Amino acid sequence: MGRVIAVANQKGGVGKTTTAVNLAASMAATRRKVLLIDLDPQGNATMGSGVDKYNVATTAFDLFVEDKPVDEVLVHCEAVKYDLIAANSDVTAAEIKLMEVFARETKLRRALEPVRDKYDFIFIDCPPSLNLLTVNAMAAADAVMVPMQCEYYALEGLTALMDTIEQLAAVVNPELSIEGILRTMYDPRNRLANDVSEQLKNHFGNKVYRTVIPRNVRLAEAPSFGAPVMYYDKSSTGSKAYLALAGEVIRRAEEAQKAAKSQAAQA
């Protein structure tokens, strides 16, 4: 069964969509079967995957409101070798419509159940706010990946996000956990960044990924070309960092599977 990872942070501008797109592409490059779900009405993950959000035939709106199955909603992105459920401004209307739906918090989880076995990884790019779409993502996810910049205000935002995840785990998804904390836009010459990085490692231990995503011009340029950075400049430090992150995520998933099998055998 595919591992579902929500990429979330209530603070915007932390590299959340960049991470979702580039991690999906890096996983697909390792021959994993990947689905990327864009739940942000801005549709940046859609555009970053090479899909025109203004002319796409179906979006997450059709999944949530029209009750179309995932297989009818997704777009196969041959250029980046993963499947995509796109988003555009219509997804804002989906959130409003969801208010009227019974068991609205688990709509995405129920929609994904028939296709989870088809994928190795499903990544969900969440909106930069705690709304019904984000709640749906976390209700459907096995774990949450938190991209964050190593800044003081980011630490405060992380504390709020952790509280949110705990509350959602208690109410809608008892299996939800922290997949990992990813340091993004990292500049090792910045003393504050180094200090915050050390605080993260001291407090969260091995929940902090060893991989660090650096500040990188190629990473910033790639979305304007409608491509993940590995297809824009494979030799860039940003591309290499996301490939390294993919390897780390795969290892963690394999370790989690082994632990689950061990517990099942003991039970």
C-alpha cells in the first residue's frame, strides 16, 4: 500500500510546493510509482509539473464536489513521470461546497482508498493555511512532512503546526505522525540559520532530515519553465539535494514497514 505524505506548513513561502514537486519528480526518477495531489487553489504544484492550470480538464474540485474517482481526475505527466491531481481557483469553491458534505473531513481519504495500492508514494501539497482542504490532507495521510526555513518566526509557526497535527490525530486520524522536518532555503553562512538548525536537531532529533535544501537559483528558476529542477538543471545543488531527500524518505518508509511487520508478528 502506498505511503501518503502531506507536505504542510501553515506559514507560506517556506518551499512547500517546491518540495512537493521536486520530491515527487525525484521519487519517480527512482522508478517509484508516484501521485502528486495539488490542494492549493494557487495551483503552483500543477504549473510546476508542466500542466496549464487554466486549461486542465479536471481538478481536485471534481474529486471533492463531483465525486469523480481518482482515475478519472488525475493527469499523467509523461514529462515528469508521475500522476497529478491538478488544482486551480476552482478548488476554492470545493472548500465551500465541502462545508455541506457529511463526513467532510475524510472525503479525500475515502477517495484515495481504491488507488493506494497502485502507488509507492502519494504526496499532497497543502494550502498554506489550516482549512478544510488541509484537514482532508492530514486525515488521508500517514504522515506530515514539514518544510521550514531556519528562522526565528518559523520556530513559532512550527510549534503551532505541531499542536494542530496533535489535535487532528486525536480527532480524525489516530495514525497521523510527523514524517520529518525539512530545512529549506538553507544558507550555512547565516549564523541564525545554523543556530535554529541546531535547536531543531536538539528538540526533534531524528525527525529532522539529514538532507538540507540549500538556497539555489536553479530551484527558484525551474517553476517558470514548468518543470522540476532535475529536468531543468540536473547537476544543480538543488536537484542533488532533492534526490538525496528521496533516498532518505525511501529508507524511512522501508524502516516503518519493517517495524509494522515486526509488531504484527509479535501480536
